[in-house]
Amino acid sequence: MESYIQFFALKDNPFRITPDLDFFFMSSVHQEALGSLEFLMESEEGFAVIIGEPGTGKTITIRKFISQLPENVEYAYILFPNLSPEEMFRAILEDFGIDIDDSATKNKLFSTLKEFLIKKRKEGKKILIIIDEAQNLPVETLEELRILSNLETDKEKLLQIILLGQPELEKKLNSDALRQLKQRITVIARLSNLTKDEMVNYINYRLAKAGNSTIKISNSAYKEIFKYTQGNLRQINQIMERALMSAFVKNSHQIDREDIKEAAESLGISKMKRKKSFYLILPAILFFLLVAFSLSGYYFFSKDIQQEKKSEKNLKEVYVIPNRLNVRAFPDKSSEIVYVLKKGDKVEVVNDKEGWYKIRYKNITGWVKKEYTGYRNE
């Protein structure tokens, strides 16, 4: 019996749910996340965190990153880690192919891992530990990972750690019990759903990769997909696969709005509904906030605003000198990283403060160390 793959003359299933690097789509947020992870490896920083709701592409992004690692990097990849500290150490050692006695204590596991890290560093290797679904880690295990990240030689760290998880991970990291770990995290990237335009490009990209030459999707169908999925990758794949099956049954090469509606309903996916009551009172809320700001906040912010306006009258452009440069939320080395610039990126300077530039790049605003920027002839 002919399958829908054969009916549409496809070489492969374009919308399978399992991560497939051949179908990796480089959206703006996934590109930023990969850039942040590349910066981690180049900078020898200890911790990176990737946060995203289910279906935003965390796993395929990390697998894309792994596929690009140089030969001198060895890694352990731990999945679904609801593990005690001892279980975590044992899982890491096993992933590196190290046999360990069942009766080994936590101290023995730790010392064995330390010896392994020192040996690999002497061989010129970098060691990376990647933990997926890290929101499931107990607090005591996260704290042991922080202690593990302290291992270093006189000049460099012995390993780097990447945590991937849902927003619950960020809430856990913000707790008082993990404040020391939070201070060690220098790279945080947040994955989000695709925009409407990105969603259309994503669907067409995957169909093209699968060899499509016959499937037509109406504009109303695209709009309907976005209403149901809000750009969530997993739900896009689910609906498109079901819609293709529906069109196949109808002996049609056209995907229309009704095909999408039927697919979503069969999957139990509902459209996102706006809360009308909120939108009705939104103007009043905004008016109240504006009045409150005018009465109490303007005095405190006016000096900074005037200084920034004065600086913007004489905007200057500078270029990034190192391969990667952190853009931070505030002019402080411990402040959160909001973006990572690449060598040669041109940015506008909107403010200058004690060795820091406040810069604007595309729609990103933040602070960078002045010493890592220069003019084109430098």
C-alpha cells in the first residue's frame, strides 16, 4: 500500500518528532543559543544554561552543537537526570566509559572523576558535561555539580558544564539554596517559539529538505497553524504530519485551512485564546503606570536619560575585537549575559561609563567592556 511519503514523492518524513540534524532549522534564537555555547567553549567559562519551554528545540540545538565540537573535546551526555549526587557521578563516569565498582562511595566516585579530568587535560583534551532536562535534578545534585566545576589547574578549569531545562530550572537556580551556583553561570540562553514568518520558513525548509516538489500550502493554512501552535516546533511538526496524512487520504496535494483544523482537533491541540478582560482594562493599566511614572520615577531617571540623549547626539560606531564578546544587562562582569557578539560586529555606542560602553546592536541593548572594542583601523 502506498504511503503518504510516496504519494508526495518525498525522500523522508519531513515532520518526524524525534530530533534530526538533517532538518535543523537555524532560527534567530537557535543561532544565538549556538553562539553562546560556542563562546562557552572558547572562553573556558564554567557553566552555561539553556532554558526553553517543551517543544522549543533544546535537544536538537544541543545535538547540533555537539556535532560541531572539535576532536579535542570529549563529552558526557546525561538525559532525564533525576539522580542523587552519587548516581550523577556514576552516570558521568559510565558515559565516559569508566568502569566503577558498585560499592564505590561518593568520595571514591568524585576522586575517580577528578583523576580522569586531570589525565585528559594533560592529553590536551577539553571535557564537557551536558545534562538535559536538568530541571529534574535535586538541589543537592546541582550543588555537587557546582563543587565539581571548581576543579581546575593553576591556569584553567578541568571541565565545563551545560544545563538544559524547562523554565522550572531557572526558578530552581534562583532559589537561595543555589545562589552560589547561580553566580557561576556566565552564559544563559533562552529558546522561544518561532515567529509567524519563521514558522512559514521552517515548514518550507523541512519540506524542501525532504524533497518536496508537489505540496502546496495555502496562506490560510499557515495562519491556522500559527493560531494553534504559536510557533512551537513540536506542535508544528505534529500538525503538519497529520495534515499531510489527511491530504493523502483525500488524494490531494494541497494543504488548506480545513486540513489544519482537522489535524489539530485530532491531536487535541486548541487555539490560543486571548483573555478579553485583560485587553479591555489594558489601556487603564497603561494610563495608571504612566501617571505613576510621571509623579515618582521621572526625577530619578531624568539624569540618565538626559546623559544618554546627549551621547546619542554624537553616536559613534565601534567594532568587536575578540572572537566572542559578552553583552551584559548592566556594566558589571557578574551581570547577566543578554547576547554574545562576534568578531567584527559593528555596534553603536549610546553611553560611556567607567570602562564600559552601553551599545545598541540590531534590537539588542546592553553593556560591553570598552577595551574589547575598537575602530576599523585598529
